[in-house]
Amino acid sequence: MSAPNSPARNASKSFGKELGRLHSKWSELKVHEKQVLIGLAWLLALSLLWALVWRPLNFISNNQNASEHLIFEELQSMKIKANEAQTLLAKPQLNSSDAQAALNKITQSLLPQAQVSALANAVTVTVPMVQATDLANWISRIRQDAQCQITEATLSRALSNQSGVFWSARIVVSLPKKH
């Protein structure tokens, strides 16, 4: 038990006195003033609710929506890649001679300045000067249409002028295995 004049008891009496004063001031207020104060109290309560509950929940919800959106985009990308893989698997496998013929045809059309030399299942393509976009197109086409894989590549900057940057390249390509 606390002593009659303990700090807790004094604080309780002081709080009770203040509460009594507030109650008497409240009863002195006009009805209109009471309504304004009640409205302000509701506004303060709603502001606190918004700041302490709604805003954090909305932040969490927005992050979850952003995560779901990223997952959805990744799923769509995976579906596209799966369709590309199915297309490649459905494509008939070329034999070595057909692949070399396709490689030669693609090289003649896209890189006419290239020198091609074949040795067993490997083909070396040497280009003295080529732009990066032309080389990228050639690589994409030989992978898709000739079913060849690059096993070695050496690129060096050959020239840079107003037309762009030109590269010299030596690329070793492996042909598909014979059936």
C-alpha cells in the first residue's frame, strides 16, 4: 500500500482536480462550441488513424502490387522464352553439310567481305572490317538458320569515323554434329 502522501497518490489527486476543472469548463461551453470541439476530436482521431494505420497498410499494399507486377512480367518473359524454345525444338536439326551451306549463304549475304575456311566440324570466319550491328545480325542468323554455335571469337577495333565504329573479327563456329 502506498503512503497517504506518496507521489502516485499526489499525481492521482492532481489528475482528478484537472479532470474536474475540464468537466466544469465543458459544462460552461455552449452547444455549438461543444460540437466544434467534438468535430475537431474526430478529425484528430481520423488523422491519427490515417497516419498510423491506413498509410502503412497502403504502403505495404503498393509494395505487394509492385512485386506482383514484377512477378507477372517475369512470368510473361518466361512464357515467351518457352515458346521460343519450343519453336527451336520443333525445327528440324540440320546435318553438318546443310549447316555449312546455310552458314556460307548467310555469310555471303550479310558479310560479303568475310573469308571463310572450314576444317572438319569447325569453320573460321575472318572479317577485316565490320560494324557491330552487322556482326550481331550475322551471329543471330547463323545461330537460328544454320544452327551453328560460336566457340571462339576475337574482336579488335579497326576504325572509327563519322560512319561509326568498325571491328575486325576472327570467329570460329562449330557446325552441328553429323546424324
